[in-house]
Amino acid sequence: MHKHSLCSLVTCSILVAVSGAALATGNPISGKAKAFDCAGCHAVPDYRYLYPSNRVPKLGGQHAAYIVNALKEYKSGARPNPTMHANASSLSDQDMQDIAAFFASQKNQPGK
């Protein structure tokens, strides 16, 4: 393979990867409706679970990638939380992207 062909191949591979990532981004408008149930806990200042008494983090302004990763871990059980597992288990990858885009678009800062 010629050096020029190899460079073209690498460049094309990078462009495909970048465009694939762009297609995977969420839609905050769709996410607003999908995040309705999430906001019941994650938009309430100083909200805590009854048992165990854990603080529920506010998600407004949080990075979308962090939210998507967290939702995937709750769905798979890698993060053990029965409530979040139940909520995340029915979400598609696109749902997660949309919800994350909605919360990331919020102006308020994430809080613990």
C-alpha cells in the first residue's frame, strides 16, 4: 500500500468515526419529554431517597456523556441501584442520548 493511500484510509476512518459519533448525539427536545419521570427526583433540590437515605443528584448542566454512561451502568446492573435499574432498563440507547442532551442543556449546575 502506498503511503498516500494509507493516509487516505486513516483520514476516511477518522471521518467515519466522527460522523458516527455525531449521529449518536441526543435531541434535547425529545429528551425533555423522555426525562419527565427523571425530573421528579433529579430536578428537586436536596431530594433524598427514603431508604437508604441517599442524596439524589441534580442533573441539570451535567455532561451528556456522563449521564449516558451512568444510565448504561444502571441498566446493566454495573451500578447497583434498584430504582435506577428499573428506570433505565426500558431505555433505548437513543432514549439515553436524548435524556442526557436535555439535562446537559439545562443552565443549572449539577449538584449532589
